[in-house]
Amino acid sequence: MNEPEHNIFLQKIYHQIQCKGMLTPSDRWLLAVSGGPDSMAMLHGLLMLRKEGQLEFPAFHVAHLNHQLRGIDSDTDAEFVWQQARQLQLEVTVDSIDVAGAARESGESIEVAARRLRYSFLAGVARINNCNKIALGHNADDNVETILHRILRGTGIRGLAGMPAVRELPDTEEQPELTIVRPLLTLARCEIEAFVKQHDIKFRLDRSNLSDEYTRNRIRNELLPLLREKYNPEIGTALLQLGRIAGDFSEILSSDAAGVLHELTLKREHDCLTLDAVGLAERSRIQQAEIIHQGLLALRVPLRRIGFKQINAVLNLITEQNPTKRVQLSYGWNVEYRDGELNFYKTDVSQSSVSSETSEPIALPVPGTTVPESDFIWFDVREKRAGAIRELHSEIITGTEKTLETFIDHKSIYEEMIDPARIEGPLVLRSRKEGDRFLPMGAPGEKKIGDFFTDVKVPAELRDRVGLVCDNRGIVWITGLRLAERVRVGPETQQILKISVC
């Protein structure tokens, strides 16, 4: 294929896609479009490359999440993206989540909650629509801000590399592969603005980007201008150069560690890995850390809650600085040192005392699919067993009384039918919190969540991890256990919301 010669913007996208191996013939891309100049430039740029035959994109699907943070402006952005996608004859999914409410529930900052919910939404939409790539409109200036932000918070070599042009998402087990791609990552914000102006591309301005309420905005609006003026006019170039060097070093370290991991592997099965701890101890500390990281990746251990502290604890096993000889990680994973071997293995979550930390609430789009990167579990009273919630799925169906009867006859503990008209506000998956009460379906009166767990004999060590599907009023469904009376399907029900976990 010939590269586009008439437009620098298109040339840079073309080279980024080609050099980073972003496109394969079987791809179906989900385009994350906020409505701002970056994502609209990405949308139109990719369509131009496809139209001109430079790149053979099989299909696009547009996705937009309304964060409900700017009132009517957020609603208008969502409507704008919907209309633009339809005019371009593209499939589009638009959803809305109360990010501020979710942040209050979880105790997160607005920024952290928004990012978590956005990625969860995009992953769900991608899977429902059989997309394997998720394209984001991040640019070079965004990367500069990311690198500086990580330096301020404290980071390692991998963090200094900034945003990767291509990365796998998520790192949870037994999920179809999804890949994040950033085709605009080598383009400066000014180049994007020039392209949008040149082609008269419509876009929406997010006024919250001008506010200094958020850390990233303060970095963009205050710190970077100060660094340019007082210290280095080319601070952006310097940080990107640092990112490239760190990225190259990280790739070399990762490649080397993958080979050493193979040499040190004594046993490898689906849910266990045994390494030669003596051979591992002979490596440098940074090599050891990367080998452990690679081992966890090989086991497909979710890495969201595994950072420097956890890997350092594992390394202390082989240097005899950890007298317990065992480290518990999230999601039921353990690492144990014994007789010169380092054993990684998974225990049944119902038997594991892993992490008593309360999991963060996860938004559940309706309809849609959520992939929780957390320790949520369902509990089966009859079998006295628990299991990790790897996926939560919701769908709207038009049901009759016969449909409900058939469902009740054949339902498992992993699914429930709900009257969506009785739900107040968005649904989230969360763990119990102080003051939780609900009226279990069929019960004579309301119960505290703790009393309910006692009645049905949920082990005390598991109660903080049982997943609760909740709305603004409280508990809707305790996964695996009981539905709330207030949302049950009745004679007046027009539609049915079916929720299932796996």
C-alpha cells in the first residue's frame, strides 16, 4: 500500500499503525469518541485512510460514554457523537454513567473513577460487538502530561515509558483478547487542531479541561507552562525522549526476562508455576522483579492490584527477609518458597483469606457486559462454595408470564430476572457497606446485610467480597443468594432485565 503523500496528519497515523503493527486483516475496531477535537480527528482520519485505500479496515464501531459530570453539556456531547456516527453510517453505542456518584461510593477521585468506568464500558461494548481493538485518541501532548504525572506520583521504568501505542486490555483470566491502540500518539495537539480546521471537522469543546480542579489539568495548565518558561522551553520533547528511552529499556528487560523465565521454570500448568529460586536469586534485583512480573503475566494473573509492594514481598521470599515464606496476592493467587523453589498457585476463593480490602464499585451498563478486575465473588449456599465473578452481563428481554415460569424452573444461582422499571438510577456491582439493609424476596421483613449473611451461613471471611448488584436505593441482588423483593417481576412488568454472572 502507498502511504498518503498529501497530508502530514494522515502520514503520521499511517506510520504509527504500520510501525506498531496495529492492524491485521481480521480486525474490527471500536473507536472511543468523546466528541472533542482529538477523537473526531481520529475518527475522520481513519475513515479517510480507509476510503483512499491506504489501510484496509474491515469494520468500525463508535462508542461514547456520558460521564454525567457537566450537566446539559455532557448530554449534548453524547447526542453529538451519536448524530455524527449515524451521518457517517457507522454503528454506534452511547451509554451514560453517574461517575461522580460512583466516585463517592468507592472513595476514588473523579479522575480515577472516570478512567476505571470508561475502560470497563469500552471493554464491554467491544466484546458485545465482536471488536478486538479499541482505538483511543491520545496524542503526544497527552503522553507528556502522563509521564510528568507519573514522575510526580513515583513510578518505575515501565511507568516512565508513558502511554504504550499498543497494549493488551484487560489482564483478567479467560477473556477474549482486547487490544488498546493509539494511532494519534505521535501527533502534537497543534497538528490535530490544524487538521480539524483544514477539513472543517465538527467537534465539541470540554470546558472542564480549563478547570484546575483535576490533577492532569493543573499539570497541563500550570506546571508545564512554568517548566517551559523557567526551566526548559523543550520540556515536552525532553519528556518524550525520556519515555522512548525508558520504553526501549523496558522492552529489552522484558524480552530478556521472558527467556530467563523459561530457563528457570521447573513446572508449568494452567494455575500453577514453579521457579528455580536459587537461579532467580543469582539475577540482579531489577531482573528478578521483571521475571516475577513475566511469570504473573504467563499465569494471566490480573495485575491491577499488583505493583512494587507486592512484587517486592515476593522477592523477599528468596532473600529470606520474609519469615512466613508465603505471600498472598489478589484473586486467590499465592506465592510460596519451599526447598529452593518458588511456587505460584491459586486457591479456591472460598478457602482463601486473600485481601480483606473492599473491592471498588463497578458500573454495570444496561444492557451490557462488565468485566470486574477485582475480588468480587458469588456464593452458593447449597454447595457452600464461592467463585470469582469474572463477568457480569445484563440484557433487556420482552417476557411473558410463561417466560418467567420457564426461567424459574430452570434458573441457576448465577442469574436473576428483574423489573427494570423498579430500579432507581444506574446499577453498580459493589461489596457491602455500613448500614446496608434490604428486604429479601419472600421474606416477612427487612434485614441488615450482616444478619442475612449470618442466616444463610456465609463464612465471615468472605462477606466483604460477595458481589452486590445495587441501584441508588441500595441492594438489588446479592449474587448467588437472593433478589430484593422491591425489584421482583410482577403482573404489571412490561420488560424484564436479566442479569447473570460467570
